[in-house]
Amino acid sequence: MMLMEQCGNYLIEPVGVIGRGGFGCVEKINLYNMYQGFCGSFARKIFSPVDESCREEFLRRFKREVNYQALCSNSYIVPVVLHSLQGDRPYFVMSLADSDLTHDLRAGWMSPLQKLEAVRMVLTGIHYLHCLKYYHRDIKPSNVLRFSDGTYKVSDFGLVKNADAGAESELLTKVARGMGTEKYAAPEVYAGVYSERTDIYALGVLIEDMNMSDIPGVQELINKSTMRRPADRYQIVEQMIMHINKIIEGVSK
Amino acid sequence: MIKLISSGAFSKPKDKSRANQDSILPPLAIENGILFAIADGVGSYEGSGLASSLAIKKLKELIESNFLIETHAVFKSIKETINDISLNQLSLEQSATTLTYCHVFDEKIMVGHVGDCRLYIKSGSKYLQITKDHTQHQKLLDEKLFTKAELKKMSGKNTLTSAISKGVPLDVQEVSLSLVDYADENGLVNLVVMSDGAHHYWHQRPTFSEKTMINPLSFCSSLLKRIERGGPVDDYSLIAIQIKI
């Protein structure tokens, strides 16, 4: 057995790196209790930024990511099970996914109904986030993970914004900084505006990525989600859920 | 030959207890021309007062050493100076400032602008706004993404879309005007530059009596009174000048 690290009442056995990003890396781990009873395999996101000059800013975001994601309790949000934010190598542990939506779409095995169900899960997860007054701000297929039971869950809270926190600094002048992924960014994002409707735009592009416009009702869903003017889009994700439910109903008949 | 006839200026903090993050360059004679400017340190970030004063200092150096320098080169050079602030102190990395300058020479008015200070020129009985605010609301309106009514309900009025700061793209507005086009029958031209703390109150009622409008000293004291009577919303600065061609 490899060297174990302790985190609270658990022992962590690193298995190997499964992903890397600007913030650090994600590795697969085996988790044990203090009696070395196997609890399962998980993913651990470790903070070690490539660009050290951005360390402070990245660390702030990393801690925020953990806090926001840990506060979520929803079947369609990847849960955080453990974290350690002290020391030189802060990290958090979450459920280990089998794949992500990008890979699944590329593999080409998803049926129209499976795609629609995946969309419904993502919409339900984002609707839950919005109810907590959080904006995800980086919705894209690679941030939607698939787990062994076939459930798709929303992940990567690195850019999540608390809508209520924004009001505090409104009195002071600040500079808008665009973030997220260009392809999924609503036009107003370039002026630094984020809202439920910018997430809705990204969801529309994500649905477009799934190549199912031939299913009756899907193109309308995409069009209404990605309207140029925010006022012309769906105003809340719940409206999208209602629309997709109707589409699924039609396909299932 | 351009002659400065009169000028007035103020630059004050919102609260007397804290530092003023605006910096101004009162009218300065350079070669055969006149240069004046306002830089407004962006309030949310540490070191913004320092950034605005450095912007003014660097602007003066640049135009004094080469008064024909190209506007984009001016901003690029100032941005490099601001970037260097954080070399020894990481906490100053986001320090940011706006800058609006006006250089009058060879019967031309050259304006360089980034941010939300405003330059106005007197035309007939009114002052025309020459610069365009680099603010979130202005950008959203320009791109027709939101209507004025929709924006009223939204935050972001104080959010800039461009400023001089490390990691923020520069969106320089350069304007060139002919002095002759704005001179009155006596060859007089009036120009005013204001930081947002000042134009907030000017914009509410953009007029004074004609006597006050043509006299930089009266304009200056009348707007100062208006701001202080209403209560400052930010640091407030203004430079008003009258020149003769």
C-alpha cells in the first residue's frame, strides 16, 4: 500500500493524476477510514497553480469553489465529500466520475432520449444553483460529469458567483473582467454582466452541441435560450425545464 | 497662436477623512500648445490613487518630450508604468486608473480617453460631450442588448469596461477636433474635463447662465457649489479653460 495522507477521520491513498488545469491537478484517490476499511475511489482536486504570479487570486477562487460546491446538496451537482484548505497544497475530494459530456458526445453512443435526459439533469442542477442565488458562469459539456449510475452532474465551481455578494461593491467603481469560455459566453458577458440569463445562454449552446435539433421542439429551445438580447431569452431555467419535459414527453410517446 | 485666457480647477475627495484618488494636470503650456488632464483611480482596488498620479506624471513627461506623440503610444507607455507598480508589491496588481487628456496645439484639439471622465466643448449655448464613457451600461446600450429602462433596474453603473491596469485591455478613444469649428465670434473656445464625481451633478442639469457657461472660473465655482450642496458621490475633479485662437 502507498503512503497515506490523513484528512480528518479518513486516509487518502493517491492513485494517479487524471487531469490538469491552470489551478493544479485532479487525481484519482482511494479513501479509507481510520481502520483502513475501504470507502471507495474518489477524485481529488489539488491546488498548485502553474503560474505562481496568480497564486493569491487562484487560491481565493479555489477556496470559494470549495465553499460554494460544498454548500450544494442536489442530485445533479457533484458533491464535495472532504476538503483541506490549509497548508501549501489545499485540496478537496469529490465523487469520481466515469466520463464527461464532451467525451460521451464524441463517442456517439447517446440516443436522443439519453441526450434529452442528460439535458434535463443539467438544467435541474443549474436551476438549483440559481435558487441559491449562484451563477455558474462556466457551463459547457466538459463541466458536466457522468457517474456510474448514469447520472450527469454539474461540476467545476471555479467561476461561480454569488449574486448577492455583487451588490456590496456596487458603490465603488470597478473594472469589468470577462471570464468563462468564449463559445458559451452571452454577448453581455463581454461587458462584465452575469445573471441567470447568461447561464441560460450557455445552456442553449450546450444543447446545440448535442446535435439533436431534428427532435421536434429542440431548435426552439436553443433559439429562445440564445437570443441576443437577454430580455428575449427564457428568464429562468425552470421555463427551460418545462419546455424539455414537453419534448421528452413527445419523444417517449 | 493659442492663448490661455482663463482657467479654473478643483480636485477633492469624497470624504475629507480619506485620500483623493483623482489626480489632475492643470493647464500646462507645452511648445505652442496647452495640455490638461484628469485621471480617476478606480476605487475598488488598492493603489489606485498611486496609479492616477503616476498616469498624470507620465503623461506630462511623454508630451513634454515629444508633443507629437501618437495617442495610442501615450496610453501604451502609461500602462507599462502602471504595470510596474506591482513588481515589488503584489497587492497592487489590480491598481487601475482612467485618464482623459486634452492637448490643444496647431489649431487642433487632440483628446485621448480611457474610462469614465468626460471632456466637454462649448458649442453654441451648450456643452457637447466629446468622450464616450467606457462603462458597462454604455456598452450594453451601444450594443442594443439592454434598453435604458432595463438598465435602470440593473447594477453596473460604476463598472468600467476599460481602464489603465494590468490585465485589462485598453480601449483608447482618440478624437481630433478643429478649434475653428468651436470658436465663437471672438475666437474663444471653452473646454471642460470632469471626473465622474463631478459630471454626476453636471449631467443632472447640464446648464448654467450664459455668463457662467463662458467663464471657466464661474463654471468651476458653480459646479463645485452644486456638488457640495448635494453631497459628493465620489471624488470630484474638474478643469475648465478658455482659450483664444
